[in-house]
Amino acid sequence: MARVYNFAAGPATLPEAVLKKAAAELVEYQDTGMSVMEMSHRSKAYDAIHKQAEALLRELMNIPDDYYVLLLQGGASTQFSAVPLNLLNGSGIADFVHTGNWSKKAIAEAKRYGQVNIVASSEDKTFAYIPELDENKFTENADYFYIVTNNTIYGTRFTSIPDTGNIPLVADMSSNILSEVYDIGKFDVILAGSQKNIGPAGLTIVIVRKDLVGQAREITPVMLNWKTQAEAGSLYNTPPCYCIYMAKLVFEWLKEHGGIKEMQARNEEKAQLLYDFLDQSELFKATVNPRDRSLMNVPFVTGDADLDALFISEAGDQGLVTLKGHRSVGGMRASIYNAMPKAGVEKLVEFMKTFERQHK
Ligand code: PMP
């Protein structure tokens, strides 16, 4: 079967060139006579991969030297616990902007260890927008301030990053890391699971300002203490070696294709194609407030659940797959990460036009 256009939210489509490169060196990596999967994580060959992956990420994202880059396991969800364990140790208060399911889960974990102040929430409108922030509601001595830069399920994103002054800003960037240019200096902690814009599931990246490491609570499990892996160069225990290798290939691919600035331009173009069509369609409707629309996840509906199901099924027949919306919102969602080519979005829009003519 030919490759399809896969609009899955994560694990998600990867660049075909990366998959082919991995396939070519799957059984024997360079002159080692073995697969990266079989290699000791203390070997010279693996060590080079590990260091290159970190160096490439630093270069792509322009990460300053006073930040650690940690290559971890456990998914972004494990960091929902690690963040309070490492940071919630002064006033014991954390400020959160509540923008969906992923902030909800992070809030629930933080509450185990201290007090949570919800600065703003968009729950009143099924998280279809990013709420305005009133600085008067910020906790003056909060241990950190937490946002989810891109909300995978609802398709919203922060188009401006809040200025939290001296309060460390923690960002869950799982679904839009590497998709647009960010000034890393605006953040103090960035966390991201790998399975959208980085590689296969299994790697979790934490970028953390060095001076925030080393203040974890006594009770912090050794594996959740950022200091453990910061001091060990992310080799305290066996890292997700093969995922890190795949991430390295993706980072190389990104660099070859012009880096994040170029990705952002392409992502804006792809998203615009889809939103422009949705905004003039008489059948399909985008669900998110225009100002706050994600470049990565585009939810839309027809307003008729049966028609949505028919659309998803017929799109699948055309090789446009995994368009079903998240189970908590229904409808459709097209995830158009870095690796989704413009041709995939064009084909989707063409199919939507055809479907609309038939069902309007
Ligand atoms: N945060 C966001 C924004 C996500 O989209 C996801 C997963 N889709 C998570 C956190 C959870 O990530 P993981 O499955 O890696 O724990």
C-alpha cells in the first residue's frame, strides 16, 4: 500500500526521508555492524548520536548555554509531576492558565504538592480560545507560572507569550515545539513529548534554566529530579536510545530544510490554506476563535455527527487518514505538523470541496 496522508495528533507523521534513512541503517549502523537498537548506551557510536541530537536541538531552537537540555523518558505526563516536585518549593503556589485537557492534568498533579491558582480559563467555551490574562490575578510570589503553548485537542495556541517577570514560566510545548520560532529566553522550562514534531513516542525533552535545577523537594524520586539527568548528561540510566537517534535524524532533516524559520513559514502557509477554506465553507466550520488558531491542530465540524462520520470514512478511502476529532470534542481534527507536506493539506482541501458539493 502507498503511504497515506496521516493527520494523526500523535504519534504522527514523520518525514519520509527520515524513515528511509533509518531503514537504510536499521540493521547495520555505519561501521558498527549492529543496529542502534542493539548498541550499548555507553558505546562511542551511541555517545556521538546522543551528543549530536542535543547539539542539533540547541542549534535549531537557539537554546542559550544557561539552559540544560534533558533527554528523558516518561512522556510529557511524567513532567506534570516533575515540574511541581522540582519547582514548587518556595511559596508552594503555582499559577496556571487553564486551556484544556493537558493543563487540567498538569493542574491535578501540581495540586498534590501545593496550591494552584487558576489565573484564567477558557473552559466556559469548551476551550475554543486563549483567555486574556489579567496581571492582577498573577500570584506575586508564585513558584512558577504554567501554560500550554499549543492545545492539541482544542486547536488553540498562545500567539503571545505572557511576561511573568521574575516568576519562572513553564511551557508544555508538546504539540508545537520546533514549529515556530520562539525566543527561549522568554521561558524558564519547556517540556515536550516527542511523538508530534520530534520523532517516535518514547523521548521527552525538558529544556530548563540551569539555576532552577537543584532545588527539588526531598521526596522527589531520583528519576524525576532534573538534577539527576542534568549532571549525568541524560545518561544516568539507559536513555531511549533509538528514539534519540530518530530525533537526531528529524533534527538533521529540519536543518536541511531551512530550520525553524522556514518550518514556520511552511506551517503558516499550510494552516492558512485550511482555515481560508473553512472560513468560506457553507458546510464545514472551524471551531476556534480566529486570533487563537493553532498552526498544528485544526479542528472542524459540519454540525451533524453522522455527516462527520461519513466525511471521515470517505476521506480515509482517499488516503486522508486519522481525521477523527479527539473523543472529548468529536468532529474532525487535522494535525498538520512539520512533516505534513503542503500537498497533503491541498489534497484534504480538495476533498472537502468535493464533499461539500455533494452534501450541502
Ligand atoms: N501535553 C500536550 C499538549 C499533549 O498534546 C500531550 C499528548 N498528546 C501531552 C501533554 C501528553 O503527552 P504524553 O503522552 O507524552 O505524556
